[in-house]
Amino acid sequence: MSGISKKAGRVWCETGLADEWCHHKDEARSYVRKLYTNEANLYPDPANGILNVEIHSLATPKENRILRELCEELNETQTCHLGTNLRPVYKTVSA
């Protein structure tokens, strides 16, 4: 992904988070940075067409609530992972 695409994606994500869950753009920007550097486990299940994505818990209850809601919204899109026939299924897990 090009630097421009990454930046555009990050801005879109920050704007969406700020509008939906965060009170301020700076708060959303900080959350997105944490999310991008957070650990996740990937478990492909090609037989069922699923890519299980387990995202590790974040530092605060508020961040984890936002993460759970974000996972729910992403799961509702039923979008296949780019270049595959696998549909990501996101969930949070304790670290």
C-alpha cells in the first residue's frame, strides 16, 4: 500500500472513530495509533472461508469497548480479505 493510501485510510479511520466513538479528533488519532501497533492473532480457516482475527485487549475499558464495537461493525460488512476468498471475523481477546 502506498504512503498516500495509508495516510488516506488512517484519516478516514480517525474521522470515523471521532464521529462515532471519540469526543475529539486527537483522541481518535491516539486510539488509531494504539490499534495499529496492537497485537493480533490470525487463524485462517479456508474450509469455511474465514480468516479469524483475534485482536488483543487494549489498556482501558473505554478503548476495549470501542474495539468491541469496531469489531462488530467490521464483521457486519462481510467483506472478503483483499486478494483472497476469506472473510475476516474480528473479535477481541485478553492478552
